[in-house]
Amino acid sequence: MFYSLNLLKYILVFFLFFPSVSKAEFDWISFTYDNDFFLGDDSGYTNGLFFSLYELENSDKKIEPSWMLSPLKWSIESESALSKINSYTVGQVIITPDDITQKVPPSNSTPYAGMLFLNDTYISSNKKYADAIRVTLGVVGPISGAEHVQKEIHRIVGANDPKGWDTQLNNELVFQFSRARAWRSWVSENQRFDIVNMLDVSLGTISSSVSASSMIRYGKNLEKSYETILYAQKRTSNPVSVKKEHWNVFASIYTKYLFNSIFLDGNTFEKSRSVDYDPKHLGMALGFSYSWNNYIVSLAINNFNQGDKERKNLDRFGTFTIAIKL
């Protein structure tokens, strides 16, 4: 009950922050749940919950990037696009160290942290490539409500009580700007296999990074869903793929250089807990996505990563998404 009330509170904040959202004609809604219990773990990135609304362009409705994306609009060309998607997300993430039973965790462990955020993503795609611009605004610290949410969840499921939240990061307003491009580099003759590549650059106090990834997929109607890789940060499926029945299984490999991360470096402008980490990262993920009628479900795991312990703690998790046509 407590968790439901908090989700309702975040959704209300979402509509207050985006007054134009209440006037938009949305086509899809999705709920995404991340948790490391999918992998039998309870440390690092322990929980994430995301609520998203999607607006798709059609012959009767034209969409453009919202005011929130104004700083990045210059970088994207959407006039020749065959499809356009605007998505708005409100979410919360929870980060903890390995041992949550200690009131004062070791100084070399991942800091306790929670983030409550709003994200706006605009994707423009054609037959050759798809572009994405994203802006995320949020708060880190006690104001995120992460401590209360995790303690209540652990009380309900009978898990260990997390005792170190008094050491969490301090309250701070945070942001991130992102620009990405995806393209299909290879398609099999029978159209059942393809390879999709992506480049992504992010800058902000949440994190700054440069990353590249390659995904091999096997499935049906793959040409309708290659933009899926651009939703990797939010782990959601691509609503456009439901125009025709579609499914695919995938394996991806990605490399990233991390310049900064508030979850590892600590607060940006004041002293707080932090931990040393390797900025270079190589990882893998496995998953599937299936759509039918007015629904999409997807499941993925990120577990095959290489790097230091602290980066592994943040990148080991499973994620489940369900999307419903409105």
C-alpha cells in the first residue's frame, strides 16, 4: 500500500511538471520494473520503477520535441522521418552497498542513494537510422523517498532491513542530456536476423559517458522495431513495433567510458560518500520482446559484465516491461 501511494505521488508530480502532458493524446502506456533479485542479488542497483506515456505521430497528428528538449532540438533532423515518438517517464531508482545490514557501511562500498526523476525522450526514425534526444531532471537524496520505499518493500517480503540509509547522498537537483543514433548494419536474406548498432553520448550531473553497443536479434517483423535499442537506458519496448505482430530475442554487447556518476562519485557540489571505480566498462545483455494485439512484454538481464566490483553492482539487474495501447 505504501509503495502504491508513493507511485501515485510521483505520477501527480509528473503531471504537474508537464502541464502539456494532460492535453496530449497518448497512444501507449508502459510500466517497467528493474530489480537485482532477478539475478539472486540484493546490492548495488537494487530497484527501479518507471511509468511512461508515449505519443506517436500519424496522419492525423504531428508531434515535435517538447520544450524540455529545446537545448538538443538543433541536433536532430526529423523532417524526413517515417515515424516519431515522444515519451515521458517518471521513475525512481534505489542504490545500496553489498551489505545492507551495517549501519555504517565501509568507506570503499557503493554509497546509499535514491533518485526520483522525470525524463523526456524524442525519437525520429527512417529506414536507414533512428535518432534520439533525451533530457532527464531529478533529485537525489532523502527527498527521493528511496529509503522509505526500500524499507517498506523489505518489510513486506521479509528481507533484511537496510540499516545504512543515514549515510546516503545529500539532497541535490540533478540533470542529464543525451544524444543517440541507431542503425541496422546487417540483415539476413530471410529477414529473420539483423544487427543493430548504437552510439550514445550523455552529459550531466547524473552521469556523463560515451558508449557504443551492438545487438543481434532473431525474430519476426524486425524492421518495425530496430529503434528498440534506443530505449536501452529505460529498458522499455518500442511501441511502433505493434503496428504488426512482432517478437524477437536478442543478445547485445556494449562498451562505455564513464566520466562521472553521482552514484559512485557522490554529490556534485558538497562532500559525501564516494567510491573509486574503473571508468571503462564492457558488458553484455540477453532478453526478448513480444507484441500481440495491443500489448508488449519484454524481459532482459544484464549480468555478463566485465569491470570492477562497484561498476558490476550498478550494472547487474533484470528488467521487466509491459506496454498497453490506450
